[in-house]
Amino acid sequence: MESIRVCTHAGPGSEPVIRTVPWPKVGRKAALIKVGACGVCGTDLHILKGHWPKPLPWPFTLGHELGGIIVECGDEFTEDFMSKPLTVGSKVMIPPLMPCGRCYYCIHYPQTANKCLTPVYYGRYLGFEKPPHMWGGWAEYVYVDLDMLPGTKIYKLPDDMSLRLGALSEPLTSCIRAFNRASRAGGFSWGDTVVIQGSGPIGILAIAAAQEMGAGRVICIGAPEEPRLRLAREFGAGATVNIEEIKSPQDRIARVREIVGGFGADLVMDCSGHSSAGPEGIEMLRDGGTYVEMGQFTDAGSIETSWHRICTKDLNVLGSWGFTGNDLPLGVDMLYRTRNKYPWLNMQTIYPFAEAGVAQAVKDAMAMKTVKSTIVPWPELVE
């Protein structure tokens, strides 16, 4: 068998290094997945900036938004997490956070198994030194083994689904879960007016999710106009607010209230990850509205605020962290069902799997020149 190339980083601020590893011996409950496409997530960028709050096993392979195809599997690797049959040739995705199924939260609070105490984390907590060294999506192949890592979860994609589209299923699912959190708390209903803070990939995906889940009107706040706010409107945002043009929070609040009506929006969701979003966003809400924070995956720092505003405005304030195992099929289904409704692939800017390609994908994402930088190791799989 040929050797396999994987990309690693040695630490925050380091340049990508592509290493060669041997073709693995695939175990009885294991599979080798050929990566068709893998996105560059905002979390990847924060990790490379040194913002991740927990120890990381440098060097390791980043990348967790992937769509791939099974090229080899063991005799007992026969079905995905939803009991769909898997064989060589099946298109799949694997999420980064995979609850163990055995800890306190997994057993007693399965609806919040995303807070598992001992999760499997592809693209983050599995170091390169752990054989067979293929634990992230910025690589030619990813290895999964249900004996070695029982918390691993694999999801089958439809046979005729683009692997580029499949690579969006993980971040989209985070948005769907956030809206479901609001809905279950009584804070999101059909026809509600929604404001999305942030026009990056999560913000764009949230625009589509809001509409598919019943929002009456969606407004997006962000920058720059090209390519992000333009794409937000292509995805259905009824209006956009450019923070490079309307620079003060007070003026942005006034503009949003002018657009949605003087009382404010029913729901505001932060997808920006900026620490100032919360105090600004709650002032865009009507009294009794709902604020959802799902953009603060790393610690962006504190900001002065008054919790009196939350009390006096009678607000729902919710946090949403990732998703659980049963949420993921909702993202896959929505992407497949609406594959011709939204310009999904227009989100993605394609980069080759090479040290220069990975470095440029990261650089352009950090500079907001792209919406979703996407690394493609095997172009023939996604054409």
C-alpha cells in the first residue's frame, strides 16, 4: 500500500508541515476514510492563534468538518451511528465531539451529552504521535476504530451527496441545535424575526437554518461586504448591517430596530465569537425576547455589561455548545433536502492539500477573504 500524507502544526502560530505515515492495518471495527473535503473552522483559527483554553497534544492534525469515502474497513465495521449500513464506497462524515456514552452526563443527561467528560475529539485532542497518526481532516485519510476509541461516531451521507456539501454538515448542525434550544425554551416560534450577529460561515449557515426552521425574517450583522454580506443576502437575509460602515453599537442597535420594527427582534443569535456581541445584541431584542450565544467556542475575554438589562427586559438567555449524537442527522438531512435551494458551495473557497495550500487557506480565513476555506486533498472526489 502507498504511504499517506497528513498535515500537522507544532503549536500556535506555527506553519503547516505535511508528514508521511504508513498505510495502516485496519482493525476489525475500524475504517480508513479518504477525505474529499475538510473545512477550516473558526475554532481551528482560534487554536492556531493560541486561544484554546485547554492543553492540546501538539503536534496534531487540525480539521473536523469533513466529508469522505470509506476505502477499507474491518469485518465488524458494518453500520453508522443511526444503524445505516456501511461498506467500502460509502460516503460518510465524522463529527469532532463524540460523547463516550458512559460518563455522568452521557448516562444521566443524554440531551446534554455534548458536555461529556471524556469525549473523543478528532482534529483536536488526538496527537500525531498516537498510531496510526491520522486523527484530523487536514489529511489525505482519517482513521476510525471503534475498539480503540469506542466513543467514535460515523454518519452515512446520501450516495449522491457531494462530499463538499457533506463537509458543511457539522457546522450546520451546531446552528440547528442552537435554534432547537431556543424553541424548546419557548423562545423561538414560526414567523419570528431573527437577527444573526456575524457573517462568517456559522452566521451564513444560521441564516439558512433559521429560515428552514420557520423564521419570518432574518437580518445579518457583519462584514465585509465582499464576500460575506453579499452571500448572506444570497442565502436569504432580508437585510444586512455592515459594521464597517455603521461603526458604533448604538447606531447598529438603532438600525436593527428600524429594520425589524421599533420594539426589536424576537431572537438574536451570536455567531461572531466577539466578546462585545452580547451586550449589543440584547438591546436589539424586544422585551421578552431570546438571546442565543453559540459563537463563543473559545474564551474571547470579558466585557463590561449590566445584567440588570437581562432582568428588566425579561429575556431568555441561552448558551449552545456544539451538538449531540442525534442532532447530526438533522444537519445532513437539511443540506441534502435543500441542496438546490441555497448556494451552499458558493460558501467554499477551495485550496489544495499542500503546505502552501493549507497555509493560504488559514491566512485567507483569518483575513475574512473567504467565507469557508475548504481543503481538498483529492479533487476528483468533489468534482
